[in-house]
Amino acid sequence: MAEEKEKAGVADEGLVNQALEKASVKYGSAVTTPIHYPLNLEEQIKKGRPHMRLRIISRDLEEKRSIYLLTPVGLSVPDGSTWNNVNLGTLLGAAAGVAKRGATAIKNLTTGQPQAAGRVIGVEDLVAASTLTAIESFAPVIGEKGLMSAGIAANPYTNTQFSGTNLRTFEFTFKLIAESKDESDAAREIENTFRKFLYPRTHAESKMVLVYPPLWEITFLKGESHNPYMPRLHLCNMTALNVVYNTTGNSYHEDGSPTEMDISISFSESKTLTRDDLYGDTPADGPVYDNIDYDNNAFWPNNKETAETATTETGV
């Protein structure tokens, strides 16, 4: 029994075993056993190596399976927001008074009255008339040609308008070098798990209908707790998987399994985030990850299905 567990990538005892046992869940009629790589992950954790949990979450928010891997190098988290330029126009603020004087100047000129309200028409009025009335009252082509000849232009009063945050995307590359057949089998199981749950499945009632692939919960761990120095990610969709076999040499085990496997996975968060999604009700000086409730409504999506519509598909 212990040998079977070891082949499946589950340690007999220790930190990893405790974490994996806690993560083991009953799904349908089968127990989905978490898997990890390398097989000595427990020893790596004891040496202080941070690791990751990539947990498969069905869209009814039931856990399907967990994969534990060492945190890869070169992690990148691209946060961003979108701002658009908005031209508020020449009639904003102080421009409204200039526009009024310009219109009056044109009116007085066309009616033969050189004065308006006891004031002689000045250069400012004529400039305003050129920039505003020529564009808005006369033919646009004539007005623009006159402005170009005079070397002047209407002030667009451009401001920036916030339109939202960017949907964050992530890519992780894991290098799995199998030093034994057992590690090669564990690497193959991890690879097939990623590939299987990238794809949708056909609906049980009709092959013309596709069921969405599951969501992924990605957590950076230090020991058994969330690593407070690493970012928090929302539930993600897997968007791409690329596997390269034997990157540095054409070497195989006796059973034909490759000795080296590079797995590159791309994820996209399932929604754009707000500050509350990332930090909740925390002090202004930064997040308090230890107090984050991963089961609150802000973290989970709003598309929770009922038990009657939940899929009963088991793990790999």
C-alpha cells in the first residue's frame, strides 16, 4: 500500500502527506488523490523551498484535484488598468465665456455694430470667433482651412477617463526531470491532468453541447500556509498548455518515458479585479494575507451552479 502511494506521488508521512490528506476529497464515487512533483517534495519544503498548489475547481465550486509543484523561476504578475482620452470640448469651464464673446463678435460684425455692450471688439473676441464659430457655425472644411492658415487650433480640453482594470494573465513553466521511473510516472500523470482539464467535455444529454472546462485555484505556499510575499490570484481559466520533451538531451528510461519534461501553462483570471478582491478590508499600508477568507463572496465567482446541475466527472 505504501509503495502504491509513493508511485502516485504521495508521501507516507510528514508535511506533504498531511497537506495532501487534507486536500483529498470525495468526488462522485471516487476519491481524487492529490499529486505532487518531485517525489521528495517534503524534503524540499523542509529546506525552505516555496511551492505551489494548482487546484482544479469545478464550476459548481467543488474541488476536483490538487497538484503540488515547486514554485518556478521568473514569475510575472502583470497588473494594469485602462485609461481613455476624452476631449471635453471648447465649451468647458472658461471656454464657455470665450465662446459667448466669439458668437457676439460674429453677430455684431454681421449686423454692422462694432461694439457690444459698450465694449469695443478686441483681438480676443476675434480669435474666439475664429476658433469656435468657424468650426461650429460655418462649413467645417472652410473653418479648418482658416484655422490652419492662421496657425491656431481650438483647445480640446483633453482629460483621461478610467474605464477599468485589465484581465490578468499568467504563464508558469515547470521543468520536471525524472530521476526514476516513479518520478516519470508522476510527471506523466501531472501532464495528462493539465491536458485533460484544458478541454471541455460534451454534455451527457447532447453531444451538440459543450460543458466548460473547470476553473483553477492557484496558491503560492510556504509550508502549509499561503506565502505572504507572493501575490494572490483569483480563480483562473487555463488558456494554453505546451509540453516539450527532453529539452536538453534525447534520453529516455527503459520503458520509453522521457527523462525531462518542460510544461508551460497559461492562465487568465476569470474576471477583472477591484482593490477589494485583492485585499479586502485591510490597512492602507498593505494586505494582510493571513486574514483573507478564500470562501467569501468577493473571491468566488457568481456563477455557482446547483447540486442538480453539477457534473459528476471524476479525476484522471
